[in-house]
Amino acid sequence: MAPVKSPPDRRSVHLPSGIRAQQRAAKATSKPATKSASTTPSVSLRQVGKTYPDGSQALIDVSLELRKGDFLFITGPSGAGKSTLLKLLYGQEKFDSGSLTVGGFNLANLRGNQLALLRRRIGIIFQDYKLIPRRTVAENVAFVLWAQGYNRKEISRRLPPTLKMVGLQHKADCFPSQLSGGEQQRVSIARAVVGMPPLLLADEPTGNLDADNSRQVIRILKKLNSIGITVIVTTHDEHLVRTSNFPVVQLRDGRLYQVRS
Ligand SMILES: Nc1ncnc2c1ncn2[C@@H]1O[C@H](COP(=O)(O)OP(=O)(O)OP(=O)(O)O)[C@@H](O)[C@H]1O
Ligand SMILES: [Mg+2]
């Protein structure tokens, strides 16, 4: 799916050096010699079906293809299958039919080390943030790097620019309970991208936020997309979708429909 880019945001978002390196790499790969790399699907679903053990048919014959650097909104009513689709992409749920690949990983029967490797390449943002309450902002973000085996020095190098990117460097030592909802969501974005994943999945990231905070979150996601990160966002917020010109698909009763390409 060819991404249709929004007009550039006027307010700038600071990018950490690691992300800037990725940006340089993304620019480099836009040259013709490496064009084939950007035509490799980043996410590919072919006639995917998912029925939960209790018989709920969450996804029916879903086909979807995204290329590196695409940005896609997935809309649809409650219960339509949006979260289920994202869960299939990071291997949280298994599908029953069709085929699914993400970043070259075939999701059929993916487990153990391979599943862990795939998950390192995906950043995930949830509506309810899922921060660790007894850990500070810095610790919540650092935890991802620590779990991936980074040493203390590398963690201290990566943290400040990532917190700066989401405008929270001054809140590094606060606990989640001391933050507003918008700030907590920005911590969860920092946590999702600090490991530089090529794919970012956001499940209703603005679901608990007011209009201003929603716009801020979407602006950060667009900025991350502009440096080559593939971004998929599920949302109920028709206004957010209308005010951007990224591609949109809709899920209704488990079936996927193209809204805007
Ligand atoms: N763990 C589960 N066990 C059984 N059924 C489930 C499970 N998770 C989701 N479902 C069912 O699958 C369907 C799709 O659910 P899903 O959570 O993907 O919808 P959604 O579009 O994300 O909804 P919402 O907008 O409310 O978050 C629903 O009918 C739901 O009841
Ligand atoms: Mg959901």
C-alpha cells in the first residue's frame, strides 16, 4: 500500500541520535539502487482467519499488505477485530487460516527464540499505557533495553534523547501516578521506540486522551513514520483519521474494507 503522506507538521519533534541514524539509513534506502528493499512487504496478511476458542469469529479472510515506511489507520466499531489483528502481528494470538508474515518472519508456528526476535523488532503502544507503577519514567523506558541485554552505559546513552523526543526529559524521575494521561502515553511511546523497532503498533493510543494530547501523540507517531518506521494505528477517532491523509482501512464484524488508499 503506497503511503499518502500528510503535510509536514510545523512543530518539530526532537529525534534521538539512534533514530537519526535510522533516518539517514531510511534516506539512503530511498535511492533507486536499494529501491527493491522498500518494496518488500513489511507486513503481509493473506486471507487470515481467527476464531477464539469460545467460537467468537474475530477476523474473516483478512488480506492486507504494508511496505516499509507505510502508515496505516485501522478503524472500526468495538468488537470489530482491531486489537485481534494487532495481536496476530506480534504473536500474542494465533491465527487459524491464511498466511501472515511480519518483517520476514512467518507467523505460522513461530515460537521460542524466533518469537522473541520478532517482538524485539516491534514496538507496541496500548490505550491504557501499561506502565510499571512502582518504576520511574526512566526505569519504565530503560527496562526494555535492559531486557534486550544492553549494558548500563548504552542505556544511559539512549534514554535522554528518547525522553526528549516525547518531551519528558524533565519527568524522568517521576512515577506514572505523578503524570497526566497524555504524559503517560508519551512514556509508553518512548518505551516502544527506545529499541529502534522497524514496526510500531499502536492500539487505540489516543483512546483515553483529550483532543490536544491526541494530536500530540499522532504528531510523534507521524514523526517516527517520517524516519522510516512502519506504523499501524487502530482508532475510534474519526476526527483524527479525517484530519490526516494517511491510508485507512476499516474492520467490520471481522472483515477488512479499504476506506482510503
Ligand atoms: N480472548 C478472547 N476470547 C474470546 N473472544 C475474544 C477474545 N478477545 C477478543 N474476543 C472477541 O473477538 C472479537 C474482536 O475483539 P477485538 O478485541 O479484536 O475488537 P476491537 O475491534 O479491538 O474492539 P474495541 O474497539 O472494543 O477494542 C470480539 O467479538 C471479542 O469479543
Ligand atoms: Mg481493541
